[in-house]
Amino acid sequence: MKKSVAILILILVIAIVGPWISPHDYAAVDFSRILQSPSLGGMHWFGTDALGRDLFVRTLLGIRVTLLVAVVASLVSLVIGVTYGAVAGYVGGRVDAIMMRFVDTLYALPFIFFVILLMVAFERNFFLIFVAIGAINWLDMARIVRGQTLSLREREFVDAAKLIGVRTPQIISRHIAPNLIGIVVVYVTLTIPQAILVESFLSFLGLGVQEPQTSLGALVDEGVNHMEGASWLLLIPASLLALILMCFNFLGDGLRDHFDARNGS
Amino acid sequence: MLRYTLLRLLGAIPTLLLVIVLAFLMVHAAPGGPFDSERALPPEVAEDIEKHYRLDEPLPQQLLRYMSGLLQGDLGPSYRYRDYTVSELIASGFPLSLQIGALAMGLALIVGVGAGTLAAQRKNTLVDRIVMGFAMTGISIPVFVVAPVLVLLVAVKLHWLPAGWSGSPGFAKYVLPVITLALPQIAYIARLTRASMIDVLSRDYIRTAYAQGLGTKAIIRVHALKPAMLPVLSYMGPAVAAVLTGSVVIEEVFGIPGLGQFFVRGALNRDYTLVLGIVIFYATLIVLLNLIVDILYGVIDPRVRQR
């Protein structure tokens, strides 16, 4: 778990700082140096792509975009999931039953196809990618938050708040939500790799970020087109994507086990 | 059991309706029409096209027409593949996708359950750790990374198997796509099987079976496998959804002319009716499979029927 955090922080720092230090621009096309193989001593550490752009800078930019989309999408799913789950759990009764039945119904749907539909219907814009990915990942969060809220609402401080006349929306936002932070943090860690997967899947299909912007999924897609002869274009972004996903999964698994163990004792 | 089955059937209908209406409205809420991207048309021609595809009617009427078409298996004409209806395109692409998807699911079930059972039997040994390590890797690395890397290694560098689809002979071309599609599912199923097998093997009736002198193999086959399969069974719905999503990638990478390829091409060409039709088709498939899983669950575990 500690190793995962260390690797993720390292990658994040390099991705943020790297493009500033590097002399290359991510969008600068240079036809005199196309498809140069990686060399640590030379100009281009990760080589260049079919348009002569520096792969090192492009990969770092891709990591930035991928992580940014994932974090913002997770925040969107956090806001929707926590609100929905807290309301269902706190209000309870028939409202709860209907709200959770709706979540069950949505669970059965192939959401990724709806995201693609959304991308087709509305021009692919960045904002929509965030919202769409966030909108498909809130279901787990809603379920977990609801479960937690069910037990929270029986606590004395909630009774006390009711007694002095605090209204329901305030009770949910001021008294219930802050007590959910622990469990929510754990599940956000597990939501981030899912969001990364969706974003890179869309970009891989050519439905995500558009040129000259890039993301890890888009870079893998480019790599596939040149894999015979220029395999580094595929292998470098692909292994970085896999590494990031594995770190998040290990971290999330570890946090959940830790949390469950504490709950059990 | 009949009551349980009927209730499940009734429950699936609102889900399907929701899917259809949601998908339909999403496509029709799009700014601009499906033919805007082509060069500017004279207004008369544009009007003619709209009339031909019945886009001039009010939205509720279009929705009703679409739904009544659906009931007859008619998903309307494709906007990009002229002279083809969406139903014809689905019918031409689906059999191949089904073949590969079914092979992958079969492989995933056999290998996943096998590996998971093995890991559970040898809990906390080297075998267990190796299996679980592979499973974690399989879960983390997305299909669209595994597929091209495998093609690069096995097909391009080593020449063991063909990289493409068309022109490749017989069975060999199935190997890579099926394995790639199955890998993440093997990983998930192995993890699920291991966890539930460990749980089942610690029950009292298993201890009794040991006390009666049964061997481990017989105990697992006769007593443990069926109850341990319940979580795997309920994972079948999401698994099928994941395999469908994966098949979109696999068909792009390997150049397989299946439904997934139509879907991606349709999405990139903004072929609204085709994409809409395929989404509804996929969704219906998944809802139906979830329904079958639910009913099977009731068959295997009678306690579920009471609820």
C-alpha cells in the first residue's frame, strides 16, 4: 500500500513538473525527426511519434489528462452518490425503497454504451466526459453511503439537532455528511481506477480527448497503429497506464480491508 | 417458483422501457440533425431527407413509431450504410461476436473456477499467492492494453498466431481474441471463487464430510462447489456486460467484422440509428441475461424465492 502511494506520488510529480522542464512542446510537429526510438542519452527519452512529437512530454501530458479526468469524474460521482445515498438513508421508508429500487434498475444497464451514445449525440467535449463518467460511477457510492446513513440517523446528536429544530436538509448536510468522510474516501480511491478505465477506453476508441490534446488511452491507440516498427509508442504508455491502475487498485483494496477490519472489531 | 419467475419477468419490463426511452431521448436531444455534417444542403433537399427519415414529426410521435417498430424487430434504417436497416446490420455482425464472446465466457468460467478453487484449497501458500497475483494483474490491466501487447508479442514478433482476422485460416485466429477477452473475467471469477470457496470450506457440514472419511476432491465436487458458485453466478450479469464492452475493443484491434466494430464505426460516423439500435440491443441482452441469472439463482438457492 505504501509502495503504491509512493509510486503514484512520484508519477504525479513527474507529470506535473516534467513538461515545464522539458525543452519540447507536446504539440510541436517536427517531420525531420519522426519515429525516433527512445534513447536516454539523446534528445528524446521516450522517442518520437509519427509526427515527430516528443513522446516523453506527450506521455506526461497524457497522464495529467487521464488523472485529471479521473479525479474530477470521481468528485462528480462523489457528490451525486453521497447526496443520493444520504437522502435515501435519512428519509427512509417508502422514499428509500423507491430510490434504492431505482439504483438497482440502473445497475442492470450497460452504462458504458450510454456514455458512448452521449459522446455521439453531443460533440465530444471535455466537460461532458467528466460528467458522463461521474454519472455512471455513483451507484456503489450511493449504496454504501445509504447503509452508513441508516445507522447514523439513530445517533443521539441527530436527535439533538432535530430537537432544537434544525431542518432536514441542514441535518443531512451538517450532521450526517461529515460523518461519512471515512468510508467515502475509501470508495473514491476505488472509483478513480474505474474512471481512468472508462476515460482511456473512450479515448482508445477515438471518442475521448481530441488531438493535439492526449490521454493515456489515446496514446495507446496511436501506439497500436504503429506497433510494427515502433513498438515503444505502444509499450511505454500501455505500461504506465497499467502501473497507475495497479497502484490505485492495490491502494483501494488495502484501504478497504483496513476499513473492514476496523469495522469488524 | 412460478410466482418468483413471473415477478422477475415483470420486474424486467420497466428496466427495458427505461433503457429504450432514455437512449432514444439522448440521441434526439443532440444539437443539430444527423445530416448536418455533410455540406450545406439546399433547404428543399434537407426537408426531403427529414421527411424520408420521418424527422419532421413531433418527438413523442417519433418515439411511439420507434417503439412499435421495435416490437416488430424493426430498428429503422441506418443513416450511413445506405440501403441497410439497423436490424440487418445487427443480424450480420452479432453471430460472430456471440461466438467469440461465448467461447471467452466458457474459458473464463473453466479457468477462473479452477484457479480459484486451487487457490482456496492451498490458502496462503505460494500457489495461492501466484494465482492471486495474476488475478490482480488481470483486473488492473485493461483489455485494450492486453490485446495490442499480445498481438505485438505473439503475432508480430514470434509469429506463433495470426494477428488479423480476414485471410487467416480456421481456428488459429480465434485463439488470441478469445484469450484476451477472457483474461480479466478469469481474474474476477478466480477471486470470487477463492473467497466463497474458503468460506464454504470452513462450514460445519464440510467438517462432517471430512469426518466421514471423504477425500478433498470428492468433498469439493459433491458438497462445496455448488454453494461456492453462487457469487460467481450473480457475477454473470456484469461479466456479460464486461465481455460486450471488451468485444468492442477486441474487434477493433483484431479487425473482426462483428457487432462491436459496427458500433464503433457507427459512433465515429455519427450513425445515430445504428448506435441507438445497438445500444438497445446490448441493453436488452444484458437485462435478459440478468433475468436468467436471477431465475437460476432461485433454482439453486430456494431461500431466495421466499423474499
